[in-house]
Amino acid sequence: MSDALTASGARHATVGRTLQATQMRLTELEATRMSTEEADLAEAAVDLQMQQLNYQAALAVSAQALQTSLLDYLR
């Protein structure tokens, strides 16, 4: 009887810890969902456009810096 009570208590403690961890994770996910839903669409679009512009500028600069002519290559 004692062994059964010990095993039952251990399972109860495990379930309790799992429930607590699940509740904490749900709280974190809810906070993430709320911050995602509250994102300003216009601000996100402007940020994306700026990142694309920076990427294009970096590509242009590296293409210009690495540009070699056939004569430069043959030297």
C-alpha cells in the first residue's frame, strides 16, 4: 500500500510540474501572439522597404568593387 501511495504521489507531482510548465508556455505564446497582432503594418512595410534598399545598395557596391575587365583577369 505504501509503495502505491509513493508512486501515486510521484505521478501527481510530475503532472503538477507539467501543468505549471504548460501554463507558463501558454502565457509566453499569448504575449507573442498579442505583440504580433499589434504590429503596425505601415511601419513593417517601411522597415521591409529599407532593408530591401540596403540589400540592393550592398549588391551594387560589391558588384562595382569586384568588377574586373578581361585584361585585368589575364594579368
